[in-house]
Amino acid sequence: MSASSTARRIAATALAAGAIVSAVALPTAAHDGDHRQRAPKVKISKVQADSPGRDDRSNRSLNGEWIEITNTTRHSVNLDGWTLRDNDGHRYRFNDYRLAGRATVRIHTGEGRDSRTDLYQDRRNYVWNNDRDKATLKDRHGHTVDTESWNRHHRR
């Protein structure tokens, strides 16, 4: 056997091994990519914990306190059963609400008429602490989707 035919056999074996490794790895990589695309990317995008003006518990003041939730994907996400909580245990549960793709919904503390862009907790007292608090968004299975914390000096 000549040196050139040995080199060709080694090269052919290496190419075949590479093809087998690629064939095995490709479906896993493709699956991971698909999974990331299908997973909803919903996040807490803005917080207005300190409503403008005096904290007088008027409905106007209560609705000046809100959290925005944004869907960053192209596809709508069913938020039915999802929850939004603060550190003190106040909980808002989404009921029969679908957030459109690339859309934002604002969840107000006070009373109001729910729409596609605004939802209301129908509370008569403030939820979000002005000086520090943490908003936690969980899916219907209780998995944390996103959190947003703030204190007097900055948001985390």
C-alpha cells in the first residue's frame, strides 16, 4: 500500500466520521433552535410604581400606578392563568386574555374597563411600593417568566 493511498483512506475515514458527527448533532441543534422560537418571550417592560401627584387613593391615582407586559414575538401568547405579584403577596391573575404579537398591555391597579391594551386589577388600594418592590410574572404553571425590581435609587 502506498503512502498516498494510506493518506486517502485516512482522509476518507475522517470525512466519514465528520459526516456521522454532523448528522447526529444537526437534529439536536435544529431542535434547540426551534424550541427557542416557539417559547414565548413575554417580559415586564415598564413599571410606574409611584403614581403621579398625591397618593389619595382616588381611582385616577390608583390607575396612575401600573406595570406593562410586552410580547416580543410575532405570535400571540395566551396569558390565561398567568399571574403578576408583588413582594407583599398581592396577586393579579390574567383571565381569558391573549396578548398579540409585538404588543404591550398595561395593568393598572384601580378600577376600569378592560381592553386590548389596558387591564385593571379593580383594587381600592395601592399595590406597588414607591420606595422598593419586585414585580414577578409567572406563567399558568407557576414558572417565573420575568421579574423587575426597583428601589428608591434605581431599577434592577
